[in-house]
Amino acid sequence: MTDTEYLDHAEAALSRIEASCDRLNDEGDADLDNQRVGGMVTITFANKSQIIVNLQKPLQEVWVAAKAGGFHYKFDGERWMDTKGNGELFENLSRYASEQGGTPLVFS
């Protein structure tokens, strides 16, 4: 994948995360604060815990830091998949956010 293709897919993923945060706040009591600075989105929960999603351009990866740990994702042509075979970015982000937020949260 070229650097331009990586950036297109990675930026689209960050935009989806931001849109999911907005939707979750609008549709329920999620009380998420999301802030984007360049290639990084920080999601802050009511309990002040955070999930950080950032781009790792040299490796063409998306990294996630959550209470559950640190995770690396590569684009497989369709989805962002964990580099250790532990699932897809948005499914995992939903699980991590639900655990940290104490309520079911679905990122899509």
C-alpha cells in the first residue's frame, strides 16, 4: 500500500471514530469527550479514563492505547486488523470503550 493509500484509509478510520463518539453522545448517556489533534484521537470517559488512537505513519499502522493494553492494527484491504490476530479495530474499540465507560458502546 502506498503512503497516500494508507493515509486515506487511516484518516477515514479516525473520522469514523469521531463520528461514533458524536453518535453515542447524541443517542444516549455515553458522556464521551473526543478530541482530535493531527493523527491522534483521544476519547475521555466520564470517569476520566482515556483511550488514545493514533496513526503510526512509518509503519502504516493505527495504534490504540486503552486500559486493556496497547494494540497495533494494519489495513488488510478491507478492515483494520490487529497485528497479533486479535480482531478488528472497531469491534475491539467497542469492547475497550464499553469496559472503560461502564456501559455498552458500539463504534461503527
